Amino acid sequence: MTQLPDASHSLVESEEDAINLLDLLTTVVENLKLLVLGSLGAGVLALGISFLITPTFTAKTTMIPPSLANSITNSALRSELGGLSLGGMGGLGGLVGAVKSPGEQYIAYMESNILRDQLIVKYKLQERYDEKYLENTRKVLKKKVKLISDKKTGLITIEVDDHDPKFAANLANDYVDSLSRMIGRMTLAEAKARRELLEQQITEATQKSYQSPTVREGVIQSLIREFESARLDEKRDHPFVVQVDPAQVPELKSSPKKALIAIITTLATFFLLLIFVFVRQALKNAKEDPETRDKLAGLNKLFRQQWKSAK
């Protein structure tokens, strides 16, 4: 059997591609009115619906994480969290154990149930969010509050979304205040525990016998210096958190973005309608072919049988 040259095959394939492309373009032109008007109509409808959505405002504040190098190191703070109850704060020990940077550590504090529950009670968030259970209220609060740690600058950003711009600003600022109070309680509790331990060690050192009076005096004096340092830390007013930019009441809404909603809806509707007209045209062409029409009829019959047997 004689085969066509390769050039002839390429020419035939090119002609078929051109015909298929023309068929697609013809289908688009025939349904151009549906594609354009349908897409624009959906975009206008989405734009109208967006005006019915309650606007959301975002309040933003930035802060510098507290430096505990003057009195208590981060490792000591973690030890305190894991080993002491601190009035119910012992559960934070596992929370901060997996964090890698100071910024992530303080974000973990702000994401703790202890801090969130204080804010939930203060602002009556269960009623505000219309949630029956505390756990669900925590989840809603987590969605509305974004905590971001900038590893380059070390700053922590707190963003709060709410329908009330004033409430959003108050809650953002209160996150900073609550974090400062939490760290303050932990710091003072650690200083108190260290002071009490040193008091006990000083008492034991004075009662213990040493081979040399000089060694005894040196040990006691060293413990006394540590004791005085702990006592000062316990009474010191630490600047736990520095708030760089307090949250201001936002004037402009952050969502919904009406123009973006309209554009996305218009484009999505256009592509869906495009798929619809292509499928419809393909089914129309298939029905005109006797062989394909018989196959579709058999498929339809088989589908009905399966549907009846499933019932």
C-alpha cells in the first residue's frame, strides 16, 4: 500500500487544525452575545450584592518584643513557664517549646488560651460573635486577628478585623497591653522564685561549715549579691513591651473590595459560559453524526438502567 509523503501528512494535519480553530471561532462568534452580556450581567449583579455586605475595617499596631536580657533571659522564662504554675500559666511551657525565634515566641504567647480568654471575657466576645462555646469563640477570634513577625526588623504586627473600626483599634491595642501584663507577671514570678531560692541558699551557707573562713565569706557574699539582684528585679518596673505605632481607628474599609469582586465574577462567568457553549456545540455536532448519535442513545439508555437499579 502506497503511503503519502511526510509533507502531505503535515499539510493535512495543518488543514485540520485550521478547520478546528475556525470551528471554535465560529462557535464563539455565534454565542458572543451570550458570552458578553452574561459575563457583564454576572459582574454587575456581584457588584450590587457587594454593597449589601457589611464592610470590614482593619486596625493595625506594631510593637517591639521585650528584651529580657537585663534581668531574665528567655531560657529562664521558658523554664519558668514549664516548671511553675504562675497562677495557671504553666500550660504555656509546651506552647513556646517549639518556636524558633523571639518574635514567634511572643506570638505564641498572644495565641495562648490564657491571653485570648482574658480578651474574650473583657470584650464579651461570645455574645459579640454569637458563639455558645468558648472554644468556638477562640477560633473566631483567631480568624479575625493576624499576628506577623518580621524577622528582619524584629517588629511584631497585630492586625484586627471587625465591622466596628473603633472596636478593632481597641482590641489591637489591648493585645499589646495583655501581652505586657502577661510577661510582667511571669517575670516577677520568676524573680520572686529566684529570690526565695537564694534566701534558702544563704541560710544554708551560713549554717554550713567550711574548711576556710575566706571560702565561706566568698560564697555568702556571692549569694547575697545574687539575692539583691533578684530583689531589685522583683520590684523593678520593667518596660515589657514597646508599642511603636498604636492602632488608630481605621477610616477606610479593608473589605469587601467591590471592584475586585466584580472583575473576578465577570471573568469566571465568561470562562464558564465559554465551556458551556463549546460543550453544547460538541453535543450538537455529535447528534448530527449517525454513529455518534447511536452511541449517545445507548449511553443514555444504559444510564437510565443503572439509575433504576440503584433506586
